[in-house]
Amino acid sequence: MKVQVHIKSKCETSIVELVSSPADTILSVKERVTTINNSVPASLCSVIFNGTTLTNEDRLGECGIREGAIVELVVDKQQNMLVQQLKTLLQTRDLTLDELAFMYNYRYGSIVTQVLRILGFEGSLKDFVQEQKELEVAGGFVKVASGVQSCSLLAPVVEKVLVVIAVTLCATQKSASVDGELPAKLMVNGDETVATLKKRAAAAELIPFDDVDLCVNSVVLPNDQTIYAAGLQDGSELNLVVRASEESFLGQLHLLLQSRPSSIPELSLRYSYRHGATVARAMQLLGRTDKFKDFVMEQNCFVVERGCVLLKESANQ
């Protein structure tokens, strides 16, 4: 289904159209929009539908979002949230301004000067840092100001534990290992969140789909819960429940083709780079045994012209 997202900030308003699945989470929508718009990190935004602010865990279908719906993505966080993100980057060592800007772009996927502008700050990153009591510039390096606790010191130090994670494909009702694959074993910190562990588990198991839950004894763990708070210990067994659908896969391909047409091999490479898994792996999880080229050719939303894959609406323009 297609959903219109109206992006609103202090300095601009823009519109992005997404191809989404009712099972997509609000977090995945925020991440996709901010990737397309190259604006601010998803953590600085809220999604509003019919006057209600939605949580990251909400799913589009559960919120009543249907074909043609209009939702708002609002940049509503204050500058102190940006300060906390910068402090997080400075946990391990002091950085030059250029290094800090590069690390911010790498970590959060947004250009820090553009984020400052959207948050209503007209100066440079150096100007912003110098105005913050929690940060300081000394000898060409940015660091957390003396007497200010770094973000890493605010959480309790908890020992690492080894957990065992098996993949469950919700759509096909497969459980434990998938297609004979062994469960992944991951060493995690006790103060690590479930959201972080989900990303690591998905990367370890080459899962390119965002619609996943981490479960213990069929109970879904909240994203913001820590491993320690969840009661996980050495040898704890978890399930990574993956809701893989062709609609989600098509949405991912649609997103890649919004920026430019691609040949089949190039589209395959771009998918691997963006999602950390091959298209063959995605199709395996979907239960497809045909070739990626054949899959693309049979989709009504794509057109193949002179070896290039285009979105159907682009080909008609």
C-alpha cells in the first residue's frame, strides 16, 4: 500500500510517498523516510496520525493506516537531544570537529549541519558545541566538559552473558533453526537493550527485514528493556521472530529505485549494501526458489527497459 508522509520541521515541510506493508512498524517508517529525505535521525522525530502520536513499536495496520493515508513526521525533539547524541559519540575518546561530524553522519545517517538547521540553529557545529555547557572545545578537540558524566557512566555495569538465538519465520510457521541453520550465539552486555540485540541478531543471521520481535518463551521483549532487566543469563534461549513478506521485500526494492533506475545485478548489489543480506537470502526467507530476475519481471510495479529496472510510475512519465 502507498502512504503519504508529510515531514514537518521548524524550517521546511516536504512530502514523501512510501510503499509499505500493514505489518511495518512506525520505527521502520521513520528510518525509511529519514533515509530518503536525508534529513534528521529517526530518534529526533515523532509520527502522528489523526492527531495521535504513535510509538515505535506500533504497526501501520494496527493504527488504522490504510492505502492513501496521510501521516505526519514531525521533528519535535529539542537541541538537548542532539547534545546527548554528540556525548554518546565522545564516550570513547575526544574528536576533532571534522571527526565528530563524520562520526555523526556514519552513526545516525544524517549531516549534522543539516540537523542543526532543522532544529533552528543557524551557526556551525563549532558554534553549537561552544554554546553547550556539557561540551567543550580544547586544543582542536571536542570533549565532554569536566564534571559532566558521560552517557556510558549513567548505566550500571553488568556482566556479559552468552545467549542463543534461533530464527522463527512467522509466515511459514518454521521454528528453531531455518533450513537446517544452527542458532546464533551472541555475547551481549547486560546493559544492552533488546532493540540493539535484535539488530545484532538480524545481522548475524542475515535477516534483511525490519519486522522482527525478540521473544523468550513466546513472550515479546520490549525494545527499550535491557538484557539485565529481561532476566537473561548465560545460555538463555531466544527466538527472533521474523515476519517476512513479499510486500515488505517489494517496498525495500521500491525505496532503492526511487533514487535511480538500476540493472538487475546493480539492484541486487545495492540491496545487499543497504540491508546487509543478499536478495537470494531474502527470497530464501520468503520461500521463493526462482531467480531474482524472474521475481522482478513478474511484478506489476516495476518495468524493465533496456536492461534497467524502473518504477512503473517513473516509466510512464
